[in-house]
Amino acid sequence: MAIKLGSGSSAGYFGLASGTASNLSTVAVVGVVNGEVVAGKNIKNTVNVEPVPTDNAYPKGWVYLIANVNLTGTSASVMQVYVDRTDVIAANVSVPNVGQYTGALIETTAGGVFYTDIIVSTYQLGITTPGYNNMDGYGQGSALLVNQLLAYYNLTAQMTLQSWSVPQSNILSFQINAMNSTGTKESTCAGFFQLGVDLNANGTIAPWYVPGINCKPYYSWPTQSGGPGRKGISSPQGTKLTLSIVWDSGLQSLTFKIVDDSTSSVFETTIPYYGGAFYSTYTQIEFQPCCANFPISSYMLDGSIYHMQITTVKASSIQQLSSSYMLPFSLDTPPSWTLTYYQDSIAGYVQTG
């Protein structure tokens, strides 16, 4: 969630609590008190984490907080606190009674406080490993899984890039992800398959895929005699792309394919695959802070993803993904990044900073 304090002395918290609606007791909280990010096992017992950052892409005063609580079944449960980014843990806080929580709460104890981008999920997510994705939580727009899909073998999506402008190549990209059972439940490189495109300088794009074994993107495409590589190929503003990740259970293989409908270019490769059906998916916009030579606000994207659908293993039925499957959120994403999911105006949402 994102928090912004009003003027003067202010204190606001978000966390988990136990008890009834009329008598709640916090068991894990994060918040902001007089410009300082705090966290603790309850509101009366917090520690200072760090001052509210001033170098993020949110408007001045806003800070995005993420708290991952891993229930270990012991009294040593720990809450990992992240401030605007998740390549570095800002604090590890002991929350011994967190297993007793019955719900979530927001509480303002002083002054005026603003809250937005509030997400609470008990979905079985992989444990966050700092640096596993150095993008996660810093300059990334994405969507949070809220339930497990029916087993499927085909993920497809279409995208229109209305325009983009970047001062450096291989820094801003978008992608779709398909995860098998392992990739759905664990934060490892196994069972996690990505298909994406770098938005490069001078109107070029560089397609890539991650084969689910090492989290490393590959830019070599056999059908393109090695492909465009990281340098990319020319593609016009307003380009239309079709992306697909398809498992063939008979051939025990996985095919990644991108079709640039604007230039008729096709990027396709097939790899051996024995990991079974997929159970989840999500989309991402990524910015690589590790290697960027320009501030995040210098990068611009305007695009849309639509016709995002799966084909189930049982009955081979095609299902469009609705907005109830993924909760939209943006993490330190500047207003220059606009991505609209789904073409259904009722189910759709616009993701901006």
C-alpha cells in the first residue's frame, strides 16, 4: 500500500489484527510516523526503518510499503518490510502472534493520513528473495494473483504499443508469465516462464524469453537466424504484437512465440519441457534500476494488453482472464508509463503511477 502524511504531526498504520470488529488488536503493522517508516508487532511496539524516500517516482511525500509475513508455524514468524523496492529488505521484524490474525486494518493515530493502492492477499505466493528480481517493487507495474487457475497449456495475449520513448535500450520491457505448479507456489527460477519485449531506443524492440531454469533472458530466435539480439529490430509506433507460451504434452515441449503484426516478423523457439501444466500467469512492466543511466521518469510507455486468455487442459476450453483474477497495482511507476489491461471497459483498468 502507499501512504502519505498530511501536514503537521501525523501517524498512520496498516497491518494485520486479531479479535472482533469492536475489539481489534494489531499483530503486525507497517506505517509512517512524522516522516519515518516504522514497523512492528503492534502499533505500540514499532521500530524506525528509514525516512520516507525522496528519490522515488511517486509524488512528494508518498511511500509504497510491502510487508511479507511468512507463517512458519513457530513463535519466530518474521515480517519482511520493503520500502518502494524489493531488491533490498528494509527491515526484518519479529511478529510472534501474527498467526492469530483475523483480518486487516488501517488506523490513523495522529493528524491526517492518505492511503491508496491497498492490497491484502493470503494467496500462496512464493517467498520473496531479495535480488531474485531486482525489478520487483521498483519501477515495475504488475498484477497480483488472487486465485489459482484451472490447469492450462496455452497462454496468449495481444499488445498494442501506442508509443514509447527511452534514452537507453534494454532497460524498459513488458512481459507475460506462465507458471507451472512449482513456479506458482515458490519463488525460484524453476517453473517460471517469461516471454517479453524490450522497448529500445530509436523505435526498436528486442523480443526475449526465459526458459524456466535460470531466470536469464534469451534473445536468440532460431527462426530468425539468431534473432535481433539485444539491439532489437525496427517496429513502428502503434505496433501490434501477439504473444503465446504453449505446452505440448505429447511432444513434451514448450514453444515461445511473438508475432509482430505490424512488420510480419515472427520470433519462435521450442524447448524440451517436462514440468506439466500451468496454473497461474501475470503480466509485468519492468525497469532495470541496476543498469539504468537515466532516471526512471525519462522512460515512457503507452500501451495496452488485451485478449489475455488461457486454454485449459480439461476440455481444451478457452477462457478470457477477467479483472477478478489479477489485482492491479503499480510500484514506484511514474505517470509516463501507461498500460491498459483487457479491452473490456467494464473489466479493464488503467495502470499509471
